[in-house]
Amino acid sequence: MKKRGSILPVVLLVCLSALPISAQTSDNAAGSDEARKLNAQAADLYKKGKYEEAIKPQKQALSLWEKEVGRDHELIAAGSTNLGDMYMALKRYGEAAGVYQRALKSRRSCSALRVPTWLS
């Protein structure tokens, strides 16, 4: 039997450091209008409790963002966290864990790419 306790710290870290589910839908956010609209649609469905329906537009937004900004970007981290939240709401914990790990990897990569202002 697999030990499930080992993913709990990852899940907690991603959840605690994640942006709110609709935060990356602002007009000045990176990525295309289409991806932002899909993300907004997914966030709206999620807020209405339509978790299963929210998954498709969230995956589409993530796919577009990966093409537009690459895998190591805040949008990927936030969008993956949103998708993980949807899986968690559906009690699809294995899928949620995988998506949260992807979010954490993106978030770490984003942080590693930033140079502190005092170094520049």
C-alpha cells in the first residue's frame, strides 16, 4: 500500500502559496485573451460548484499558456493549482496531487528565474 502522507506537505504548500482561483484573469495578465477567457469561465464554473465542467476550460487555458509563456511561468503555477483544486473538490486526489506537484515545480522554477533587485 502506498504511503499517502508524503504528498500532504506538497499539497499544503501549493494551496497556501497559490493565487485565488480567479486572480490571473485581469486584463494586464500575461497570455492571450482567449486563455484568460477560458480561465475565467473555469473559475466561474468552479464557484458555481460545477467542478467537472470547469476542468475542460482550465486545461485548455493551461495548454494555451504553455504555448504562449512556457512551462516555467506564474500562469502555469496558478492555473495548475486551480485545476488541482477542481480535482480535490471531486475527490480525485491522485490527479490533484500530480497537478499540484506540477504547480509547485513551475512556482519553484519561476522563483529561481527571478533575480533579487539588490543583485541587479
